[in-house]
Amino acid sequence: MTGAEGSKVLSYPDELKYTKTHEYIRVENGNQAYVGVTAFAAEQLGDVTYVELSEVGKKLKKADKFGVIESVKSVSDLFMPVSAEIIAINDRLNSEPELVNADCYGDGWLVKVKLESSSELNDTLSADSYRAFVVE
Amino acid sequence: MTTAQIRETPLSSAHRRAGARMVDFAGWSMPVTYKSIITEHMAVRKGVGLFDVSHMGEFVVKGAGAHAFVQYMIANDVNKLSEPNMALYTQFVMPDGGTVDDLIVYRRENDFLLVVNASNVEQDWNWLVGHINRFNDVSLENISEKTALIALQGPEAHSVLSAVVGDWIEKIPSFCYGQGIAEGVKIGFGRTGYTGEDGFEIFVDPDSADKLWSVLLAHGEHLGIEPCGLGARDTLRLEAALPLYGHELDDVTSPLESGLGWSVKLDKGEFVGQQALLKQKESGLSKVCVCLQVEGKALPRHGYPVLKDSVKIGSVSSGSQGIFVGYPIAMAFVPPQYATIGEKLAVEIRGAAIGATVVKRPFYKRK
């Protein structure tokens, strides 16, 4: 998306929760959720070439590292927004890592998780708070 | 740099109009990418791309003593420039064999033009000034502020320049220099570049740079021209195994160690650094630069250890995805006994030893 002056307009859907380390979490059916990186992160990384993720069954605490995302220019660690168990990883990223750039909130999701408890969601950022955080 | 102020090139407003992501590089605000590094990289390999490299430095050396002075300062042989409008790649070498900078020397009708790295302009200037008193009738001028530089690169670069300046440019050989008019704008250009493709580096007055940039983009539109940032410039030069100062060359790395022996002429007569390079050649090099094809998908990066049988023997100087060749690539320094083509080494990436094979330089060579 390109604005009039060429500046990129990045979206942060209201129904998601965000972290200061630029992950999002989309809660579905009570205690299951998708985790990915935000449009801001995807934009900063540039062309994603490789995503390395923890395996299914791994139980992680909030802020634990669950993988690494590499782009042509840089490499970044990925951190869990909340304590959770990984119940699926996005296999499509093996052959199509560019999905993270093309559709970070949709087909470019990283892992599906089962939440340990929903209370930690209160510590994440709303879309408005995250937007304010990244424009700072 | 002694100044903390970030400088802008004459094309900064063009970059902002195009939605470039800007970064600070060597004291300059430069575009790192416009659309994406992969898009820009592939445009240059398959069609044509346009780069703002106005941050680079330009010095003019004039006078009856200019030839002798340049010859004394560089490791290549200036006599290879047998007539005006020829250019060569070379380095300034320190008395201990370390490298001050790498550069292109153009012999023009009445002077020499030296194009140096942005990050080294001040160091290079002081280096040249420090040796100039040995020579009579030489003047040195830093024209960096008065010069914008635009690189037009790729297999279709000639089509664009031809359409703008005239088809006589087709006859300019590689590493030669020409002058022309592009829609009223006076330009000088070398058939040179830093991408592994055919192309041109075009010198223009800063006041005309924006116009020239637009003219070249317009004439390249039907060929899919892309404005390209420093990101693609780096991935392109790495695939072509071209050295980057601060990575494959620095003050403790000689051009011989960096694999640039082809550009070092030890028997040409006296030059700064000659004795150290002769000694290196006689007694053997302690490290050499190799090209590594790396397995898997994780990317090798600057500083990562290079291993042989789990023991660290060297480190990566530059690494990335080889965007055109399609696998991770690295340049690395290792002791010469591990530099044979086919040698099996490993790169340590986040604690894991990832297989890597020494391959022929460069990774990519144009047909």
C-alpha cells in the first residue's frame, strides 16, 4: 500500500493483540490463537527468505524465543506474546517465506498455539497502542 | 567521518517521491530499497536498474606530474590506460600491505578522475595529500560535492543510455569513458559498475541529477527499469564476488589476500605498499578470500565463524541469499590450505555448523 507521497500505510487490525517485539496474536475459539509478525516488522525486515520455528508440542512461556526470521538484510528472533503450546506451524513458509511480506496477518502466519491462560492477553497492546508505539 | 550531520544526495527528493526506505550510510541518507531487494536484484540481472551512488567520492588529479603521482599511489599499472578515456580498478595500499581503499581510476583528456568509496573520502584525501609533495606539478581536487553519480546497470542498460544519449554509446568498450548530452544534460560516464552486469556509471552536475534520474527512468519504463537501493547493490556485488571495503578489504587485509591479485602489478615500478605485497607473495599469504556455497536456507552473515572439522579457521566477510543463483552465499577469509575449490567447510549459524563448499569465484558471471 502506498500513500500519495509514496509513504507506506501499514495496517494493524483492531481484533489482534500486539507486542513491543512486533509479534501479533489472533485469538480464535477461546484458547487457540495464531501468532505472526506485524506489518511494521514485515516492512522493516524486507524480503523474508527463511523462517525457523520451534516444533509442534513445544510449550513456551511469555517472551520465550520461538524462532528466527531471516530476510535478505537481517535476522531477528521471534518471541511468544503469551505463554502457550505450539500446536501447528505454517509449513507453507518453507517454500513461500514471502507470504510473511505479502500477507502477514493471513497466509503469512507463523505458528498456531494453545494458550496457557487468557489472562496474559491483558499485558499485550491493542492496535491503537501498538500503532502509537511504532510511530514514536 | 568527523561530522555527525547526515548528508543528502541531490536525488533525495526523488527517493522520497518513489517511497524509498532511507538509511544512514557512511554519513549519508541513502535509499536501502524502493519495492524490495529481490525485485530490484532481479531487475538488474534480467533488465535494468538505476542506482543513486552520489555518496561516492571523486578526486581530480591534474598537472604534468599527475601520471607519476597516480602510478605511485595505486597497485595497478596506470600505463594500462594507454590513451585517454580508459579506466581501471585498483587499490591504495599501505606500507604494511593493508588497504586504504579500492577505487576506479579514469584517464581523461587532461586529467585523472579517481572514484573512491563514500566511507573513505576523508581517509583517501589525507592519504593522497600525504604523498603529493614527492611530485612536482600535481594538483588534487576533491569534486565530490560538485558531482552526482548515477549507476545504470543490467543487460538492458545500454538500450536506455542509447535511447537517451545516442547509439554511439554502444561502441564504448567496458572500462572506458565517454561524454555526451542526455536531453540537454551534460554527462560523463564509464562503462563500469558494481553489479556483475554490463552498465554505466554516469557523472552529472548535482543540479541536473534529478532531471537525469527521471529521464533514465522514463526511457527504461518499457524495459521494466527499477530504481534500486543499497540493499540490492550489496546482494548484486556479492553474487558477482566484488569486494566491499570494510568486508573483503580493510586496513589489515591486502588486495592479494582479498583475491584481487589480478589487479596488482608488482613489477610496474615503485608504488606505496609494493614491498609489503612482494613480501606477502614471497612468503605466502596467511589468509585468503574464498567463495562459499552454503547449504540449507539460513543465511551466513558478516562475522560468522567458518569451521573445518568443528574448529574455527576463519570468518565470513559478507554473506546473504544469492538471489539470482538461488542459494545462500558467502565470502570468507580462511588459511590458504582450505581454499581449494571443492573444500568442505562449515559456517556456524546460531550455534549450528552448516555445511559450506568452496566454489569458483564469482557465484554469478554474466553470459
